[in-house]
Amino acid sequence: MNSHSYTPRFQLKAAPMMAGIVLLGTGCLMGIAGMIIGGSAVMSGTRRWFRGIAEEYEALHPAWGKQTKVAMTTARDMNGHRARARSGHV
């Protein structure tokens, strides 16, 4: 029998291991921050692009919005007139 104590062949030093963990965590946080900043820049650009398209569309068809308002006002007036006619207050 062997009376020698067991010593593992693979040993790690604590200081370099902790430094690696700290650097890995810092890198992950920087990556997440980069994704947030980059995503907000993309969303801001998309929003500006969409607003530009909407303004061009409204410039090409300025009367469409007015027609909708007129149609809604007419329908509301007609519905109100019908309600008064039914109640006997013509």
C-alpha cells in the first residue's frame, strides 16, 4: 500500500482566476451597454425615417385627412338628426 498523501496534479492560483472572472463580467456589461446604445440609435434612426416618409405622404395627399374629418362630421350629424327624429324633436 502507498502511504503517500494525495496531491492533485491540476492546481489553480486564486488571483489570476479572480482577475479573469472580473474581466469577463466587465466585458459582458460593456457588451450589454453597447447593445442598448446601438439599439436605441437604430430605433431613433428608424423613427426619423418613418416620420420623413409620413410627412412626404401627407404632402402628396393633403386633402385625404380633410375628407375623413368631413365624412366623420357628416355621419355624426346624420346620426344625431336621426336620433332627434325618432324621439319626436324634429
